[in-house]
Amino acid sequence: MTDPARPAEAFGRRGGWLHAEAVPVAQIADEVGTPVYIYSATALTQAFDALDAAFGGSRHLLCYSIKANMNLAVVRTLVARGAGVDVTSRGELFRALRAGADPSRIVYSGVGKRDDEIAAALEIGIKLFNVECRQELRRIDAVAGSQGRLAPVAFRVNPDVDPQTHPYISTGLRTSKFGIPISEAVDAYAEAKALENVRVIGVDCHIGSQLTKLEPFGDALARVRDLVLELRAAGHGIEVIDVGGGLGVVYDDEVPPTAAEYGAIVIDAVGGLDCEIVVEPGRSLTANAGIFVTRVLYEKDNGDKHFVIVDGAMNDLIRPTLYQAYQAIEPVGPPNPETRVVDVVGPVCESGDFLAQQRELPVVGRSDLLAVRSAGAYGFAMASQYNGRPRAAEVLVRGDRFAIVRKRESLEDLVRGESIPEDLLT
């Protein structure tokens, strides 16, 4: 069984050429065009199964964090395997339902829930609201009261634990916008208990993303365990512990915990509390189940650097620019034994538009294809139309078959929904 933290075996070489499962990547690029995201259904299901097995001895629910990759086919693949869904907006809720998710297996997270979002989630009967502050709690109570419903809630508590990850994806420190300080939790739960239209059922904690060490998980969950015991002593019926997500994957030389190691530390910390454990995996399920394929347009040398200019750009894959993130890049065809240190850059008019900097890669030429690894999470999900660039196509592969699961955007898509009010222009 493939561990979700490790690069999926679904993208391997046959006869020197990179394949997605049994389909040549070059064939997909030729038929669909570039740039293109390619996902492996087998890698998705194997990653889910590995994590599910890691919690097999406990009462648990894996709620896929849909923000990582919102493609309907990807979500359906995981939901069909038994996943619930973690959402943070009405749009994500819409996508989860469109992909076939069971509302009773959906948790709603996020710091800025609007009244209409709360109402929509209540109407379909979601499993849980992860509440970020007391003001939000009062709005949930008010909206639930207007519908004559009882809202199931958990407070997201901030344990003030350093997750040792990129600051942009660190969410568990005292300075973070997320959650309430764990020191204020007892008072917050007392307020919730006094409200008529909410039912306190759990505690939520999420400290960050791309975590590659077990210690932050253990430290945070030890504090959550102590809080649950204190809340129960105060008369709160805590039935659910949402431990969030954050399990890291291999992009370069990281050595993240295995699914089994992660499951073991969670169960060791909170497994004895007789609670349902909710886990919110995202990156760990999808990152290494996808690649991003782009075609070389030109090369140029300015005397200091050699640039490989490709048709994929920061609007397609922004992680290298936004997080200074490393993602492995390799030729789709048989690698040239000769190598060169290059910057792989796109057509966008920003100096920060790059997929790799000062990377030693096999020499490539015009029309050659490059594959960016570990692109299944926070790739297309963070894409934009910046510089008037239609967003890429997405493809799902299973065995020797593939299908376009999102068409490449057209030029008309760039102006869809816009209008020119002539009477305001004169």
C-alpha cells in the first residue's frame, strides 16, 4: 500500500518515457495540450486507504480537505472510497455536494463564515461547525434559531504550538488568526452551553500544513486531551475530536511521518477518550497523486543565467513563487545525460514567475515536455487568470484510460460574466 507522504509510484518510466499509470504522459499532452494537470485515481485511492488503515482501530472519519484540490472527479474518487469532506466556504460546500458527499459527513471550518453560508450548511444538515471565535458562535446560534434548528459545534482551539513549517501555512501559534486561545476555551464552551440553538459536541485543533515532524502533533494533542477532560468535568458532552490535518509529503528531501506513524501518535494522544476522531487530510492525499505538465517554448542565456521558458506559469502553479517551494521537475521523455543549471520560467510578466530556480536538469530543447511532481495539491486550486491566461486542463487517469475532468478555459471564459455599461462610459 502506497504511503501518502511518499511520491506515488503511479508516475513511473517505461522505455524511458514518463507514464501516468499505464498512459504515456506525452500522449496526454499531445491530445489535450499543455499546460495540463494529470491526476492518478489509483494514487488517490491508495493514499486514502493507507491513512484510513492507520486509524483502523479507532472510531474515525477522514474528511478530505477540499481546498487542496477541488476537482469534482478527484473529490468523487475520495468520497466513493468513504471520505467525508472538510469545507471552508459555500463554494467548497457546493462542490462537495456536487461530487456526491454525504452532508452528515461534512465539517465546516474557516474564520469568516457569512450568515448565508451558515444557513446553507444548516439546511442540509452538516456534521459539524468548527467555530473560530465567540462572535461567530453567536451568529451560528442566531441563524440556527431563525431556522428552528440546532447547530452542532466545536471550538477550534489554538494550542500555541509551533508546527515548524512555512509561516504562511502555520496556524497553531498564539499570533495566528485561527481559533481561540486554548486558555480561553473553558469560558467559551460555557457560553456555548448557555445558548439555545447550538449543541456542543466536540473540540477542533489544526496547527498547520506540510508538517514533517511528529512532535508538534503530539504537543498539540496532549493539550487537547487535557482540555477535553476539563470540559467533561464541567459537564460538556464532548463526542468528537477534530485533529485537523497537516501531514506533510515529500517534495524534495523531507522525511515526513508515515501514515501509520501519524495515526499512532493521534490514537495514543486521544484514542482513550472514547470520541470519534475526525481527520482533515488534504495535501497528504492529493499532492503526490498529481503532476503538472508544461512544454518548452524557448531557451535563452543572459550571461549569468540560462532560462528555460515554458508555457506553464505562476498563474497555473504558484507554490514556487508564493512559498519559495521546491517541486521536482523532470523531462517527460528519456532524460538527456547532459545536464545544465537553469531557471524554469513562464510567460507571465513578473520576475517571480518561475517553477524552479538554479536547478540542475537534463538539457532540453524547444517542444520538449517537462513534468512538475507533487502538483496534485494547491496547484490548480490556487490557479488564476492573471495576464489574461486561461486556466489549464485537468485529466484523471486510471490504468490505461484517461479522461479530461476539466476542460481548458477558452478566451470567452476570460470575460464570462462581465459587461460594458455604455451609459456610464459617456
